[in-house]
Amino acid sequence: MLAHQGAGQQARPRSKAAAPLLYLATLTVGLMAGFFFSFAILVMPSLAKVDDRAFVVSMQKINEGVQNGGFMFAFLGAFVFTGAAAIVHHRAGYRTAARWILAATLLYVVALALTFSGNIPLNNKLAGAGDPAVIADFAAARAAFDEGTWNFLNAARTIACMLSLLALVPAIALHGRANKALKTGIS
């Protein structure tokens, strides 16, 4: 709830950044949940059906292509915006909303930890197989990548992102209620 001011004074938000940060957090976490989910339900099941050469080449191209501004905005923005939104909401007196946003931030940190400790090293192992023009054994390159582990880690980070997104829902509702109360004077 909002911190109450002295008698007769109307409580007002202390930060105009609270709502935009919360919306950007929700957008970017949602984008990442969808990105990881699409790999879980479409990309990896489809690649599981192709031969070793097609798998290695496709994954190498995906891993090269994902390094772009749009992906980085969502991937890093989800952490930055949720963290900043939690701090700003806490400081503005939206304590309950801030707790939900902090939960979302921590859940996204789980997704980041899985990505940096598991998925990226496996992607790097596949990149280390070299240029497809000189790879002698695509089956060995694919086996070294360890699809099963990559898919397990991806499923776990997908769930973490989905839970992070779900944690932002009550934060948005609480933020909206608090702002409505400020405008109408009803809490």
C-alpha cells in the first residue's frame, strides 16, 4: 500500500517511473517467456526430427542470429526493468506490489542462471565444433551438444519466466488499485 502522509494531506505517488518500469518489466519478461516457450514446443521438437548436419547447422545459425539488439533488449531488459520496478515501487510506498515484482525478478534470475550456466555453455560447445564445411562428424558434434540437457534447462527457464510473468500480474493490479485510490481518495 501507499505510505500515508500527515492528516489532511492527500497521498500521491512519489515516482512517475513506477508504472512505465512495471509495464516494461511485464513486456520484456513476457517476450522472454514466449521466446523460451517457442523453443520448447516448436523449435527443438522440429530440430529433433532432422539429420545431424541440419541440426548442427541450424543451431549454430540460431545461436549466431540471436545476438541482436531486439533479443538483448528483452533478455537483459527483463532483469533491468523488473529489478528497477521493484526498487521504485518499494521506495514509492507500493510495498505489496514491490514484493510481487521482487518475486518476478528472482524468478527471472533463475532463468538467467540456467541460461548462463547451462544453455550458453552447450551452445558454445556446438559453436566450437567449427564451420560446418569442415566438421567431419556431425553426429559427434550433435551428441557433444547434449540435446536432452539443453531441452531440460530450456524447459526449466521457460517455467521460471512464466512464473515471473505471473508474479507481475498482481503487481499490476495492486499498482492500478493504488493509483485509482489516489485519484478518487478512496483506498
